[in-house]
Amino acid sequence: MILNYVWVLFILAAFVIGLVRLVFFGDTEIFPAMVNGTFSSAKTGFEVALGLTGALTMWMGILRIGEKAGAIRFLGRIISPFFSRLFPAIPKDHPALGHIMLNFSANMLGIGNAATPLGLQAMKSMQEINTEKETASNPMIMFLALNTAGFTLVPVSILALRAQAGAADPSCVFIPIMIASFFASFAGMIVVAIRQKINLFDKVLLAWFAGITAFVAGMIALFLNMSPEKRAVVSNVEGNFILFAVIALFVTGGVIKKLNVFSIFIDGAKEGFSTAVRIIPYLVAMLVAIGVFRSCGALDYLLAGFAWCFHHIGVNTDFIPGLPVAFMKPLSGSGSQSLVADILNNKMYGPDSFVGKMTSVMYASGDTTFYIVALYFGAVGIQKTRYSVTAGLIADAAGIVAAIVLSYLFFH
């Protein structure tokens, strides 16, 4: 339901702002720009879905092999003590737990083209045990909150953007990104856990939290002791190696069980293609609303309002030029990436400036809430999203605040 409110709000707010600019300021270009924005966003929505088709087809096929070989269920058993408490409505031996683990692993490794198909498969698995097919279940909401937080260990895309922009040390943002995305994930999990009455003080959960925290601390220490060049190489190689190792293990498991892995792959791939087609209307609808909201200048007015407020209460405003990235990130991944790329390649800022480093951390410390909600829920026909968007936006806000604070600590 909240997606309905957000969609209507974006469209009507854009119309009102456009009307004000036309009537009071004589801006005759505003409505042509807004209409062009709707067509451009609709095209983008279709292109995104089309771009996902290949990845979905391939990964759904690989996952089907993993399911038939028993690898998904095996992974589910490994993390069952933790996930069965965080997702209590999912049976302990259900394949959804394995799919969720694979999705989180791909996200942490910064491999978005694999994380999305894995996430869609996880949603389909959770939909199988959802008693109200048009309403988001508790496990789905927890899954979405953690996904929108975007906890990452290897932020491949932003490191590549910084390297292309000529940063002296492209990976200098690595540690702040890891910490900020960790805070975002923790915030999203706590919000949903409180709402769902999940006991976060359970001994098993606390032990896993301690282990995850120790692992993150170990990763930070490891990367701090590497040279920038080695850090970049390891970041690029390790995630892709692990990912291809998973593919090889799934196929090997199928061969050991004497399965016809090619036929199984084809069956899963067909399902991936149909999923890609099914999500097109949801993506187009949400991206059109976001596109028209951007075209009317609403984000610029919001930025000016924040600058005015912080200036008048005496807060250091060096972070203000980076706020467009913070506002855009929950709405559009491509939009926020374009903003970051512009800042990194802008002579006024550049990749080694405070704003350049801060926006790099912002970009990688959260994910696109509205896009993810539209994509994942659209794939399984969920109409009532309950408090998914709220939880996702809280996680986003925690990540943005952490990114700003950490940037002041590390770079200011």
C-alpha cells in the first residue's frame, strides 16, 4: 500500500511544482521536461528489465542445478541456526534459507549482477510458504530491509568509478564503506526485529553477531595492511573467484549425483526469462514516478532547504554538496551513480576531495530501496508491502548518516 502512496505523491508533487514554476516563474520548459522524463524513465525501466533477462536466465538455471544437487539445502543447514531465528517463519530445511544466504553473499562481495537473480529466487521461495499471496510476509520484509541496507565487503563498482576518475588511492574509501553499510544493515535488522517481536538477545543470534563483527574487523585489519594496488586487485578478484567457485561446485554436485545438468539448467533458465518479463510493469511504474519527480526540480528544492537549515543552526555544511547522492540513492541506482560520477569527474571536486570521497562512501553504504521493493515484490505479485519501504528507508538513513560521520572522521 505504501508504494501506492509514494507513487501518487511523486506524480502529484511533480505536477504541483511544475504548475508553480509555469504560472509564477514563466518556466515554459518545465512540463516538456517532465513529459520527456516520463518517456525516458519508461524506456529505462524496460531496458533494466531487458538487461536483467540474461543474468536471470543464467542464474536461475545455475540455481536449479544447485537445488537438484542438494547444494542449496546444504547451505541452508549451515546457516539455519542463525537464519531460523532471524526468519522464524521459514522452516529450517526450506531452500529459501540457502537462496537468502547466496543473495547476501553476492551482495557482500559486490557482485550485483548475481545478487539480483539470487534475491528474486529467494523471494520466490518465500512466496511458496506465504499464506497471503498478495501481502508481504514477515521473512520477506526482513529480507528486503537487509537488502536495501546493502552490506558490502567488496565495493567493486565504486572502486572502479574512482579508478576511472583518476583517484590517487581508489580504495581509500573501503573501510568507511564497510563500516557504514554494516551500520545500515544493523539498523534495518533492529527495526524489523522489533516490529516482528524477534528476540535479538537470543544466545545463538548474539554469538553469530559477535562472529560477523569479528569477521568484519578482521577484513578491515587485512585490507589496512595491504598496499592500495594489492587492495584493488584482491577486491576485484576474490568476489568473482568465489562466485565462479559456487557455479563449479553446483555443477560438480550435479555430476556426482548423475543428473542431466544441461536439461536442469534449461528448465531453470526458462523460469528466469518469464520472471524478467513479469517485472517490467513494476519497474516502469516506479521509475516513471521517480523520473518525473527528478525532472520537476523537487530534489534541488529539497537540497536547498537542507542547506538553509544546517547553515542557520551553525552545522558545518561541507557535506551539503553530496546530499543529492543521499536523496537519489533510495530512488535510483543509475541516477545516484551518475551523480557520483559527475562529482568524481568534476574539476570543482574530483575523486580525492572531501565531497568526492564522502559521496563514494554514501553510494556504497546503501541500496535503492524503491527499486528493490518494486523489483522483488513485483516478481512474485505482492501488492501490500506493509512496512517494507519504511524499514528500508530507515536503513538507508542510518547508512547515510554513518557515511557522513565516517567521512568527517577519515577525510576531513
